[in-house]
Amino acid sequence: MLALASLPALLPAYTLRVKHPTASGGVVELEGIAGTPTGALSFGVELEVPAGQPGIHGWNVGLSHDSSVLTADAATLDETAADTLGAEFSSVDIVPSGIVSSVILDTPHSVLLPAGSKSSVLFATYSGVYPAKDTTVQTRLRLVDGLQGPSGPVTTGATAWNGVSEAAVSPVRENLIVLLSGFEYSTAFDLSLTTDGARPMGDAEVLAGFIRPGSQPSYRVKVLLESRLPPGSDSGAQGWSLSIEHDPSFLQPGPPTIQGTQAGSLFSGGFQKHELISNDSGNGVISAVVLSLTEPISFPPVSRNDVLGIDYRWMGDTSIDGKQPATSIEFRDKLRGQGQPVNNVVTHLGASNRPLVRRRLTLDLEVGDPPLQPFIRSDANDDGHRNIADAVWILSELFFRGPPTLCFSAADANADGLKDITDVAFLLQYYFLAGRPPSAPFPDCGSVFEADPTSCPLGSTSCGAP
């Protein structure tokens, strides 16, 4: 191993740090299904040389771990400074409870880690087992002295070269706390993303259709929470957190909200926090809701409810006729806003549940002007009749897990651009209280220009072709 000169330790601002891509504040939390192998867990060690100080000529690293929690499976200097700078001497070894490494860049001191640089000096891969559900095991990766290497005990440090002589430096050591947490997926709750006109396909809801050249339509996306708790359950979901990712080159979300959702109608003195995020954790929306902090408010144990609404504006290229852009909005754990990374979790009786089923929304579109799809405004159930059944259909879709109206415009009875309870009220007033009739096309099939063709795609009604 590299023998450091026996000179006084200098320049304490040099730093050696243990790193992980998702670490924050010297802590990384890694989660997995309870009792299962972690798979490969990759970490690195970085050496920072402060600005204005002598460059680094060589270094020793001793990195320890708790072998009862983690096993060191591999250690390498590939793609580290030793590799890229062609070190004259380098070694790396896995030893009991640790990894040791030594590097000398070159004897003439012509190759150095320069002042103001940060360089990777070691990569290591570990594995372990995730602990039991809702438990966390804490361990550390520590930069230490005294690990026994092939040539004797290793002292973690570095050697600086000031142009005249070598000097031993003792870098500040930034260790890493590793938290391993176990969870189990729940089959009692499902999460899905949907929008008007989307249809189920495999593990996704898919909105297929046209997008007009040069347009930037908006899509109202809803988060649906479905509960299937066992018989005898007295309550359902009391709160949840959501972490939803999108591709910003295609979509731009507006402010997320529970207003106008079933969650919003139940919310009473609870907690809610919603954020749009774009940072190193990803691009998306995070949301956390507790329906009430003072009352036992929850959804029914068996129910399907919309819990969040987000308006996404299309930002993709629509200049080329015939182009077929596609993108997805999906649930992805660990997006981070102002607080800690957020997981997709549903709370029931104070316990956390990770939904097993998380259906994404895929927009599979084609740039072009499609033929207009005829429809009858107010004929939501598409049976060709105009009666109270349509109001019941809309009500069932909105609040009782009923089937969707495939042509959004047919359910927009009052032609205000929305599909909501006001359409039900409008139809009841028309049929029974001498209210005004729906606007065209009514009472027969007809077509209207739609800014967003997906609101009434071809084949979504039984009206014939125009």
C-alpha cells in the first residue's frame, strides 16, 4: 500500500465523501419488499481538492461496512481518477468488513488531482436483505483507519504535492448513513390515472386520437383511488401521498387540486400539500392529503373515488402532419419537493399501504385533422334516446364507479366544456322543470368542431359517419 510521508497533516479542507445518487444530508434511504434481496446497491467515494491548494498525488481509502447488514460484492477503480489519469500504481481489495484501495498517480508528480476538483476514487457494490414490513435498519459506510489490507493496515488519507515536496493531508471524512426499509404491496387499494376518452389497455389507460396541427390542448387528468377492503371494515382510506412523473418535453402540468373531486367534498379540517417539481429527483407532481385531523372521515371501504385533478397542457411538437407523438404520466416513488422524497401510499387506520396496482395514463396521438364524430348532446349512455337515463348515467360515472362516457361532448349537456354534476342538474331541469334544451347537436346526431379531437374520437358514439 502507499506509504504516506510522516509530515504534519495539512489543509483539512480536503474532503473524502461517501456518495449515493439519491443521498441527501449524508443519508440515503433504500426501500424494497420486505424479506427480499436488495439487489446491487452502488456507492462511490469522492475526493475533493479545495481551490487554491496543492493538487493530490496519491491516496489511500479504507471504507468499512457492517457485514451483518451489507455484503461487499464488488469494488473497482474503473472510471475513477486512477483509471482516467492512468495511475502508475493502483490496487483495490475487499477485506473483512470493508474495502481498501491505494493509488499513486505517477512518481514524477506530473499528474495530479488539481485544485478545485472533485474526483471519483472508488466505486463499490453491496447487497443485503430488506427488513420486515414497516421496519428500518440503519447502517453506515464509514471512511476509517486500520482496515487490514494485503500489505498491512491502511490509513485513510492523501498526499499533496506543492511543486517541491510531498505532504500528508488528512481529509475531512463525510460518511454515509444507509437506511434499509421494508414494505409490502397492498392489494386492498389501487391507483390509476385517467382522462376523458381514455380506455383501459393492459396496465394503462390509453387516450388515442388526433391532435390538431399547431395546437396545444389541455387534458384534465384525474387520480382515482379504488378501495377493496374486506367485509366488516368500517372505514376506508383516510389519507394518501402521491408521486406522479411526466415528460416535460411533452406535457406541462397546472396546479394540482382536490377541488371538484370526491376527496375535496369530504375534506374537513385536514391537511393538504401539492407541489409541481422539477429537480434532480425528476419532473412531476407530488401531493399529500389527510381528509381530517379532528374527525373520523374516510372513504367507504369499497369505493372508487377521484382524489386529485391536474390540467396538463400539451407542449410537444404538433407542426408535422401525420406525426405520432406518445408519452405517459405515471406513478413513480421518490419524487422530492420541499420535504422528503414522496412515495405513493394510502393510509388506512393509521397504517401505510403501497398499492400494488398503479395504472399509468398514456397519450398515443396523431397530428392531423380527423373527420368529425357525430353525437347527440346529452345522450351520455349512447342509446339513441334522450331521457332521465342519461342523467343517471352521468351521475353514476361521476360518483358510483359507472362506465365512462366515451364521447365527452355527449355528456357535456350544458355545453360549458365540463362534465360534472351541473350537467345532471341541467338535464333534470330540462326534462322535468321546463328548463332550456341542450344546444346543438340536439335532439339528433350532428357534429361540432372540437379544439381537442380526443374529446369525441371516431367510433365513440353510435351516430353514423358524417
